[in-house]
Amino acid sequence: MIKYTEASHINPELLADPFWVESLSQVSPEHTHDFYEFFILTEGRCRHIVNGAAQLLQSGCLVFIRPDDTHRYEADGDSDCRFLNIPCRKSLINDAFSYLNEEEFLHGLLHTPLPRIAMLSQMEMDDFIRSFERIRMLSTLDKVKSRIYLKGILVDTLTQHFFSPETIEQPEFPLWLEHAVSKMHLKENLNKGLHALYELSGRSAGHVNRAFRQYLNQTPTEYINQLRLNVARNLLLTTELRVVEIALESGFDNVSHFYHQFKKYYHQAPLDFRKNAHANRLV
């Protein structure tokens, strides 16, 4: 098995060394390392195989990997994904834990069978990415300023996204919920929406709604919209279908609602998204 080290994987002048992984075709095979690592999915979904168990990840999932966790990534169906990977020196994380000085918090992050996952909203994810893009930029201009800024962002990330009773005491992801969300990627279920989700879960609507809040930090409707928008995004990038056809194909029966949701999620209209994506490929 591959084991990465701080010496081989992190710039010796930096405390953390963020980089983008554009596709599952670029990921490492099963590996472990002697440093900490955050990674966040910004597009798509995948299966994260860690310590012998599978975690189903989607856009917005922020994962905290501990030294000696063994993990790899697998495709979930035909979906690909893009994520930001942030290897961090042990000294950086250990200093943050010492500063926070919370034993229960520390135990909840370090001594559980599986690494913790925080589900970020679109706005939270955008802020997180902007912060680490700034760190990448500063690391080329002013390494001292970059280290200071990084320490503040790290403490903020730990306290905002992982320092909560839900993080510390979170039980394992229920099998019935994993089954339901995995089947929702099928076109026939995605078109049926909430009705299919409740039917697949075998639980009451109230039970499902509470579980989504507890484990995914979002409502079932938000989750389904996100799946549908991922389908729409892929169709915009890989086909010449009209927007109305894409809306229907991805499960939206109201084109106006599709426009509103797409612009809210991707910050641009569908046709602008397609045009800008094509232009970027030509650059």
C-alpha cells in the first residue's frame, strides 16, 4: 500500500499545500499518510472507501482525514467528481487542537472508526474555497502571511463545521438512508422526486426529513434539487439539447423554476454556463 509523507507531499515551506483534483481518473489508489488532510467535493459525487467502510459523498461534503486512515475513491455509478484536497502538517492541526483545548471535541474527531464529514451549504462551500484559494495565492507571495491566515481559517473550519454535538456523537449513517439516496440517482426515481425518496426509504416523511437534517444537513427537497442540477450541468456540458429539454430530462417540470434553481446554485444562467464552459475549454 502507498504511504505518503509530509516530506514527499507538502512543500517544506508551507503548513498546508492545497491542490485541485479534477476527476476520479487523477486520484491515487488506496493509500495512507502520516499527515492530516481535508478534502471537499465541489462537483459530482463518489464513494469514499475508508478504513474498510464506504461513505457516499456528494458536492458540499467536507471530510477530515486523520493520519493512518486508509482510503481510496470510487465512482458512484457513472458520476465523476471534482474536489479540493488540503494536506496539512501534523504540527498545524495539533497546535489548533491545543488552542481549542476541548477533550470531547478531540476524541470525537480522532478516535472514531470513520473520519467525520461536514455538509456545507453552497454559500459555505464557496467561502471555504475562496479562503484556500487565497492561501494558495499568498503562499507564492508572502509565506509568513500565508501561514498566519491559514491558522485562522483552520480554527474557524474546525469550530464552524466540526465542533458540534452532532459531529462528536454522530452515529453511523443508516443503511436504509444510504440505500435510498443511492437509488435516487436513477432517472425514474429522480423524476418522481420526493415520492420516490419516501417510498425507497420505507420510513415516514417526518422520519426521512429529520434524518436528512441529521446526516446530510439539508432537506430532502434541497438534496433532490442538487441531484437534478448535477444532471442538468452534465447535459449542458455534453449535449446540444435546448434548455427546456434539459430541464425536463433532469426532472424539473417547470422551466422557470429550473432557471431559478440553476442560477441560484451555479451563479449564472444555464446558457451562460454552457457558453463559458465551452470558452474555457478553448483557452
